[in-house]
Amino acid sequence: MAAVDDNPEPVEWFILNAEANVEVDLTALDALDELRDDMARRGITFAMARVKQDLRDALAAAGLLDKIGEDRIFMTVPTAVEAFHRR
């Protein structure tokens, strides 16, 4: 969180590139939910990019897809950044 806390500009969005997250377990899902909660408490929009179908299914099964929001799940990093600029 140092990158968020130490940023000279206010952080509005946090985009997690999930490309390398192929398999997740309950511990990883809990950590992801904690990160999302932390961002929400700070007033920062949490989004994810490059979410593969298996991860999307795991997020949905854990109830995280609803918490994050379908509109904050992006196929690519550039589309996530574009959504940030359109906000």
C-alpha cells in the first residue's frame, strides 16, 4: 500500500493485472477481498484486468464478482485505463 500512500497525486483507481493469476485458492480470494475492501475504505475504485475465465468463475463462486462489479472487470489493461479516463 506504500505505492498508494506515498503517491503525490490522489489515487482514484487501482487496476490489478490478473494475467498471472491462473489458479486461486480460498486464501487468495480472501486476500483479494481484503484488498478490495481497503481500496473502498480509501475511496479508490478497485478494478481487474486480464481476468481469465477460470478466475472469473472463482470470483463469482466466492461472491467477489458482485462485490467488484462486472463493470470493473476488463479484458485488457488498456480497456481498464480507457474506462478510468471515461469516468
